[in-house]
Amino acid sequence: MWADTDTDVDYLNYSEVAELVAEMVGSERLLPLSLGVFGTWGTGKSTVLRLVKRELQNTPTKYLFIDFDAWLYQDFDDARGALMSVIAKALADEAPEGLQAKAKSFLGRVNKLRALGLLAEGGAAFAGFPAFGMLRKGVEGVGDLLSGTADDEDYEAMGKAAGEVKDKGKGLLRQATKVSPPEEITAFRKEFEVLLKGIDKTLVVVIDNLDRCTPPNAIHTLEAIRLFLFLPRTAFVVAADEDMVRHAVSSYFKNPSERLVQDYLDKLIQVPVRVPRLGVQEVRAYMLLLFAEAAGIEGEKMEALRSYLIDQLRQVWKPDANFSIEQVVAVLDMADPEPLRRTLDLADRMAPLLAYSANVKGNPRIIKRLLNIVRMRASIARKRAMPIDEAIIAKLALFERCTSVSAVDALHDAINAGNGKPELLAKIEAMDPNDADFEQALPQSMRTHLTFLRDWVGLDPKLGGYDLRPAVYLARETVPVRTVATLLSPAALAAVEVLRAIRTVSSPAARDALALVDQSEHVPMMDALVRDMRRNSEWMRSRDDFRGAVYLADASAGAGSTLSRFIRSLDLPRRPPWMSTMLNGKPWAEV
């Protein structure tokens, strides 16, 4: 099995992205710089960050690296103050003897700014100090104060905001008005600049897991970055899912226009760099390296294979570029390559499906977790002397991963009905998958996955002649492939949380959350909602989770079919009035 952790060993040719980022950070004429490494969950953003650090450490320039995990501080500390404190502490630790007094003063200045932050509307503040009317003025005013362009309106707004604070805030106001906020901020920036110059290193702050934070925490972290921008020799590298950051901005600033959201991001992230989605060749190389690693290949042989495959990936733009299993085996120069060759052949056949499937899309974390479940099930099968090959387990696990819960249930029903050897599989394996009759031969729940199944059915080994009951047992008794945590993107997970609690079927929150989700995730989202609804057997009273499911069903035909099957499976003697009203006129709800 393989560790599901970040690494600085490049299996995906992400070094090219890291080299590009390092080149920009290392260019003094581009500093100060804020750079975003954007990608969806599991695409390898954290790995890119580690590779960037490695690239920069191999250059003559001196760097002071600060790692900040935004998610780590959520619910434990103010995000703005936490980032400021981490940076201040790192500078203080790095300061030479002659700058210790300045470093101590700088740390104290951070605490003052954090205290001032309590003045703004109920404690909401920018970077640990008052928002100066930001919440009322909207996104256009972001950064005016921090970049030195604040006007009288900003300061007047601060005074109005302070007047609205509760009794506790009023006490702090009397104390804080002795200090001029603009002077405090100017002094903060000046001390920071002097301290960094004395250390004589370029400051590189690497921020990860921003997209896992709640909208307020994400925005507060970004605003803290703003305080340090436009100062010499500073670079911020932020890894995040761009759609989740957009959602955070929209949620925090109460649904601003798309133009204002884009303006906000452009002000805070100067250069966006996107982690590329893996194609077939990248997935092939990744799986070949994972299987070689699991086979015990290590040291110079493993590095030789990795270098060879990365070099091949850098040539994939050429029409005739390719690499074969034979070439991989030749690079490894093994005494008995046959066991590994069989595993590599399986990986090679699975790669196109993993690259193109709507539920995987070449996501390296999903691929690794899928392979780990295959290995876990194969290990259990060996220990219990189950007569089932790992290749069969892998093919069925791929079906689980790339279809829906209802499609998997239909397959398991067919297996059990046929004493382990389903007529369904034997029938479709004997057909031309491109023939019109192929779709008609599939159960209704599988037809929405027709494109995938046309490729999957041709993947060796053929399953029609095998007793697949051990595979069904393994699927039900071990960790399922399709858990919500590994199936849904952060945007989809957030949307599911919103849908579970909507009060009306015209909910603006549901509309906004669903707008961030790719349509390919609508059916898996419904699967998650249905799974939760099954835990509550009370149907006499109106339920918010069901209302959210209806909202999703109206937006997606596939999700509607899944909800319709669930409603029928409840086998209610009679639909409660609230449910009948909610389903009235819904074409997908017709029984």
C-alpha cells in the first residue's frame, strides 16, 4: 500500500510547475509577489509547494521559508493574527544579535494590531486591525489602507463601526484611541522592512489548505497577506482550490458581483499558476511508479525509473512520444520481472479509464486511494483463501469508483441472483459496446454511465465466467471505495452541507453553492444525501434534507432518477402530505 501524504519526490512531472514558480519567486525584479497555486482537491498542490521549496533551496539566494497551514489554526486562533504572529516569530528567531531589540518590538506591534482588530464590527477586522468601513464599502475598498491609499472616508467609517460595538468593545475603544491606527500600521511595515533587510534573506511564506477553511478564515488569511505586500524581498505562495476561494469571497462579502470577486482575487493573487490535470500518459507513469514502489524497487533503480518516466512525460507533446511496459522493465533490469510485468499491464489498461472518468478525472489522490483499497481487499482475500484474483478486485473497484451507488447495487444484485456468475456481465461482454443494443442491455441505473461502461467492459479480465460473490463480500465488509470524503470535491461537499439544511426550494444559498459544482458530481452528491436520509426513518414531518435533495433533483436528471428510486425504496404506505406537495409536478418523481 501507499502513504496518502504529500511528498517532494516527483512522480507526475510537477517539477516543471515548481520550476516555473521558483523562477518567479527567485527573480528580484518581480518581488514583492503573491502567487497562487490553484487546483482542485487531491491534484497535488501541496506536493508542488514542497517541490518549489526544494528548487529554491538549490539556488545561491538566501531564503527564509515560513510554512503556514491555514486549516490548522481554524477555530483555535484568529487567522489574521495567527499568520502575522507566525511570520513575526520566524523573523525574531532569525534576527542577528544586533536586531533582537527590533525583533522584540516587532512582535509587540503584532499584538497591538491584534488588539485593534476587536474594534471593527463585532470583532470582524482585516489582518488583525479595524476594517475601516470595508464591510460597508464592499470589495472595491480592499487593501486601500494596507497599501497606503486609505482616505478620510475609511477612517470615518472606522469611527462609526467602533460606535456600534458592544460594551466590551467600548472599553477597548477608549484604550485604543490613544494610538493612531495609520501610524501603528506604518510603523509595523517599517519595522518589518528594517528587520527583513537586516536578516538579508528573501522571505517566502508558503500557505496551504486555505480551501479547507471556512469563508471568514480564508478571507482573514488573505487579508493578512495584504499587510505584508508591497514590501521588498517578500513572496507569498498560496495553494488553494480557486473555486472554493471564490465561494469564500462571495459568501463573506454577501454575494458581490462576479466582477468584484475577480477584482478581489486579482488584488491579492498577482500570478495564478494552475496544477495541470493528468492525461493518460501521466496517469500511466504515476501508476507504474506506484506499483514499482510497492514491488520493493528502491534506491538507484527506482530513481532511474522515475527519471526515465519524467523525461518521457516531458516529450508527450510529440506525436510519436510513448513508453511501453517493455521499456519500463528494461530500465529496472530485474532478474525476474514477470510478477511486476503483470501488475504493470493491469495499471496500463486502467490508466485511460482513470484519466477520463468523470468521477476520477486523473486525480492522483483518488487514484492512490483506489489502489490502496484494491491492495487491502486483495490482502484480505489471500488471508481467507478466497479464490479471486487481484485483477478482478481492481476491475470491480474501478466500477465502484466511476459509477454510482445505485449502479453498484444493481451489479451486486445481478451477481447474487446468478449464484455469483451474473448473466448481465456475460451478456454485455459478448456484445459490441458501440452497438445500440448495448445500452438497452444495461439496467436503468447503469445507463447514465454508458461512456465509462463501454470502455470498462473491454478491460481484462472478463468477469462473466467467474464467481464474483467473494468480491461482493469484500466490497461490503471493507472500506467502500465511494466514501463521501474521497468522492466529492470540496465545492461539492460544501454544497451537500448547504442542501442538508435549506428551508425553501428557492434557497439562494443552495443556488450559489450548486453553481460552484461540476455537473458530473450531481449524482454522487445525491448519493451522499440519500445515504444520510436513510439514517432517519421519520417521514411524517417535513425534512430539510429531503427539500435539499429535491432542489438537486430539479437541477440534474441523473440526481432526479436517484432520488426517485430512493423514494420508491421507502415503500411508504402513503406519501405524507408535505412530501406530496413538494413532489407535485416533478417529472422525475413520477412513479
